[in-house]
Amino acid sequence: MLAMASGVGGGFATAQAAPTAKPEVGGLRRNMIGYMLAHEQFPAPEILRIGAQASQAGFDVLATSDHFQPWQANQGHSSMAWVTMGALGAQTGRAWMGTTVTCPTFRYTPAVVAEGFASLAHLYPGRVFLGVGSGEALNEQAATGTWPKWQERWDRLIEAMSIIRALWSGQDVAHKGRYYTVNARLYDPPPQPIPLLAAANGKKSMRLAGQHADGLVTDPATWKQYKQEWQDGAASAGKDPSQMPVLVEHYVVVGDKQAARQAAELWRFGPQAFKTLYNVRDPAEIQRRAEAGTPIEKVMERWTVSSDANAHLDAVHELFASGVTIVNTHSGQADQRKVVDFYGEKVIPKFG
């Protein structure tokens, strides 16, 4: 067990700005619009270019996927997210940056994650958050050969979160748990608290995320269906869910159905990602199963597909009204500049 309190250094309440404030270095406040930097779809230099453009356009949050392999082989890329975040921060002076999500239990250990994000927080104080999750076989099994059942993966994740928080305190940590043993301290702990968000895509995981994390990363359908589970989990741990960040990944296409179909070919796994495909190690096999079992119309059915700004504004308003605090815009279009400029000119100013 940890030889010190493990809640130090990760609480969102101490890190957030007042809801109406907009500090120069940002803040995980309400009504933030983020942009998804998809390492699966674009190489690292392109990720940096897109991220810099998104920051200049006014996006509040730059979220990065953190994969060892892409979800589908035809996506074609998978650079190391922490490296691009380190470079990206120097090109973006205000936006928050973080992963959606890092798995801190297999290919990364909790202590390494704690050190890595503490270092990022020193480079970019008040602009870094950490999103964590229980992983996917295409990353964890592929890189380590290890892929246990759901319950063990979540037990590991909960233990990892407690270790990360303890190390972030800068105190000596003596931890001997079920899965990890740590006897160390971070000599450069974060200069201020790092919000720690957990990803959840089902009933049980939503409750656990509420109990153990500072905030949530999820999708619109899961949020709509299991919002109460997350709120109940947070309340059971003595937290106020209304004061916790909720980041929802929102797929968009600025264009017509044909543009959406082209984008959807790269994200065809989506509807089955956290039902069955997270257990598949090989991206080529994930792609094969997705193409064989998921009609392209199913992939696009919840996306906002339009060149009319009102359609995008309505979707963002609806998510904010439901309790979402960060709408993380994700487009699979090849022309990312088109999406960034459209949102920068026609959507983001409406929420300033």
C-alpha cells in the first residue's frame, strides 16, 4: 500500500479557474472547445502543424491520441504522443494539452507516466492534463504480450492513478500493491496540480471513473446513457461531479456526405471499438472486421456532417447543455486546415 495519502496533487478543484475566467495559460473551465490530434492518421510533423493552426484558430484544448499502433492499418501512422506534445507546447501559447488517452499500466508504468507528465508540466505550467485508460490490445498486448481481463485492467488502472498522484506530491513514496512496487520520489514534481481524467465507455467503467479520477473522457453516446453512473461514482467518493471536467470526443465533417464517407473509411472501427475490437491486437484484422461488419452509414450516423455553421453550433450547444465541459472536435478529413479554419471563423467565436 502507499505509505502516504495518494490524493495529493491531482484534484481538479484546485487547478481550475473560475467558470467565467479565461487566464492566459488556459484553464479546464466550462464550455471549452478542443481539437483532436490523431496520431493514427497523421505523422508527427503534420500533427505539429495542425496543432499550431488549431491553437491560432482559438481552440482551448489540444488532445492527442497515445497509441503504439493505429486502430486500423489504413490509418498509417502512430508516432509517440509525449514527444509531439513536448514540441507542440512551444508553438502554442495558451491551449491546454493532454492525452486521450494514455494507458499507464503495461507499456508505460505508473512511475514513468508520473515523471513524463511532471516534466511536461514544468515546460508548460498550467497547460497540461493527463487522460488515462485501461488500454487496448493493439497497443498493450502488441507491445508487451500482456492482455488480461477487464477487471484486472481496471484494478491496475486504479492502482496506477494512486501511484501517479502520490509521486506528483514530491514526497517519498513506498508502495507495494497488488501489481506495482514503487520506492521513489519525483525530484521535479509538477509545479501545480495536473488534472487526471479517466476514459470510460461502459456502465461499470463510468462509475469507476467518477470514483477515482478528477474528470472524464468519453463519447456522446456513453455520456448520454451512463451519465448518472459517473455522477453517482463521483458523489460516492465525496466529490461534486458538477465541478469536474467532462471531455467528450465529437466527430465532425465540414462538407457533404461524400466527404464524410471518405473520412469514415479510416474510422470504421468506431461503433465496435469498445464492444469487441479493443480485444484485437492486429490493426489489419481490426480493419478487416470493421469493413466486414460495420456499414459506413453506421459509422457516420452520430457525426455532425455539414458546411452550415448552424449545424455545428447546435451540436456543440447540445453537448454543453448536457453537462459536457470540453467538446473535443475530431475530424477524419484529410484537409484538417479546412476544419480548423471553419471552426475558428464560424463556431469558436460564438462561445467566446
